[in-house]
Amino acid sequence: MTNDINDGKSAEESAVCIALSNNDSYVMSASSGKFSLFNMMTFKVMTMFMPPPPAASYLAFHPQDNNIIAIGMEDSTIQIYNVRVDEVKFLT
């Protein structure tokens, strides 16, 4: 499981985040603004998306619902990703 860094930045310049769900079913990773959700049972990418800048600086799964992921952005905004509906909500 890898995230490609395609934007010309070196690995040292890119923010990299990773979070494992509470039930060990999912891994969410972010690097160079690209998000990938991996299924740990099948070892396959479930979805990939690239939101507009800024880049992610933190990822966390909801403590009781592994289908909800909070994404902290470099500009201090928070995005909430819902795995079930493949949708991102923006919070400021």
C-alpha cells in the first residue's frame, strides 16, 4: 500500500498522515494532498480523492464509528469524510 508523491515535492517537503480505524478494518493515508482509503481485509484501495489545497496535517477515525474520518488541514479547517456515502463535509 503506497501513496504516490507526484507534485514535484520531495518526501521531506510533503506532509504525510496515516490513521488506522479502531476495528483495524481501514487505513486512511494522506500525502501531497492525495487521500487513499485502504481495506485491511482485502489489502485494496477502496477510494482515492484529492481535495483542493491546503494539505492534510492530521487524520483521525471517529471513536465509535469507523466510517467517519476527521481530516485536519494545514489552514486549521477540518473536513469530515463519510466512508459510507463517499462524501466530504467542510467545517471551519
